[in-house]
Amino acid sequence: MSAVPPPQPGDPWRSFRGIMAAALILEAIVVLLALPVVSAGEDGLTAVSGTFLIGMAVVLVLMSGVQGRPGIIWVNLGIQAVFVVGALIHGAIGFIGVVFAGVWALMIYLRSEVKRRQDRGQLPFQQSGPPPERD
């Protein structure tokens, strides 16, 4: 007979890293969906705009794999500045940067809120006693 190991305490940062990686994948999809929008623009899809969009999508996918590194959330927010500057290529690119800068600002807020609750011992896995009844 093997003994059942005691349950491990929850790790809120593991799920948070997953959410950040998923947001980057979603952003990469949105960036690739901008290709037809840019091609329908006044100048069409140029070598510069196409290379920029595809290159940034690749960077976002690669970044999704390193979300466990310290301070990466600030890199995620900083990459949005590159997209905002991309408005010089096409306005839709800048719009993507503004929208996702808002998403990453919200993520930073949520991260600080989870950290605050963890420091106070208010996360569900930090509570003692039986789990609450579910209906």
C-alpha cells in the first residue's frame, strides 16, 4: 500500500503565469488578424508592415514561454510601447498596442491584489478549517 501524500498548498502564481501566457497567445492571434486590416489600408501590406506584424507575433509566442521569469510582467507591458510606436506604420497596429496596454495594466493590478491577499493570508488555500459547503 502506498500512502497518499498530503495535499500541497495552492500556488496562485502558477495559474497567474498561465493567464499571462494565454494573454500573449491571444495578442499574437490579434496581431496576425491585423494583417488583412493593414492590407486593406491606404498603403496596403508592405514589406515593413508585414515583417513587423509577423515578427511581433513570433516574439509574443516566444514570450509566452518565459512567463515564469521575475519581472516579466513589466516586459509584457513594455512590449506594448513597441506596438503603440507601430502606429507610425499603420493606425491599427497602434490601436492593438493601446488595447493590450490596458490589458497588461489590469494584469499588473490583479497581480498586486493577489500579492496583497497572499501577504495577509486571505487566499482560499491559506484558510484553515473545512472548505465551505457548496450547493
